[in-house]
Amino acid sequence: MPDITISQLQSNTPNKNTAVIPYSDGSTTYKTSPSGMVAASPGSLLQTKFFHFTGTNSTTSSSYQNMYGSEITPISVNSKILISASVLVCAESWNSGPHFIGLRRGDTELTYQRANNWAGGPGDTNNNTFNVALQFLDSPSTTSILSYYVSAKTISSGYTIAINRQIGTGAQLGYSTITAMEIAG
């Protein structure tokens, strides 16, 4: 949706801080503050940032490492940010213990999920990939730029967890995504 700027409200508007902006499916009411900022109804989608990661990345670290990410600058301190990610993963060694994929805002861990290559079983050749889906509703309380990352770690250093590629062959197999959506609070 393109940006809409309201330069002047009509004097016959009953509430001078309300503007009705028609859309093809009806109309949506927005309220303006004295500064002219437009605020949508709570729960409304204000903006979306999407990143399609087509490269590859991997780590052997037992602490979270950022694999790829996206940035968003909230319009309001009251907004929530819904982060969703779909991650194509290959985790080394069936018996190396759990590996993890997580979401972070800057250096703050938001959520994580166990990501193991259980499908391969003993004797696995580290070529089985699988998708991990992550979602988190964040309340950052800021209008400063926010950086959200998909991150990964292994349970013990030396084992590999890879994004968008097989570990055994190194073949790149697909892509991963991250979406940040600002929801009006």
C-alpha cells in the first residue's frame, strides 16, 4: 500500500483528528495525533519487511551465531513486531546431540527450536535437510531501527549446522526467509 499523507482535514469533520480513507473493500478510519502522525486501529498491519536468503551459512559454535536477518523501524512505541522465519537446515551427525535454530533481536534471544537431523539415523551422511519454522511476537517499545536475525548453534563445538546447504556434499539446495511485520498496538 502506498504512503498516504493528510495535509488538511475538512472543517466539517465532527472529530477534527479523524480521517476516513476509502479502500475498494470499504473504508478504514485512521486517527491523527497533533503532530500529524497517523495511527491505525490496534491489530492493524502497519508495515512488512521480508528477506529472502538465497546464500548459505554455517557454524560450528556452541553459542548463537547470526545466519541472516532483516531490519524494521517501528512507527510507534506501542507496536508489536511479529517475526516469522522459515529456515532450510542441515545439522551434522545424528548422535552429536541437539542443535538449535533461534530468533534474536540484536543480541537478545527471543525464541529457539531444536533442529536435529533425526531423519538420517545412525550412519547419516549429513545430507538430509529439513525446514524449521519459527515465530515470535515481540514488544520492543521503540521507534529505533531493529535488527532481527535467524541464529544457529550446536550443542558442542566442532559439529556443524548449515543453512540452505547439505553438510556432506556442500550442495546448495534452496532458500530461507524472515519476515518482520509491525502490528499496531
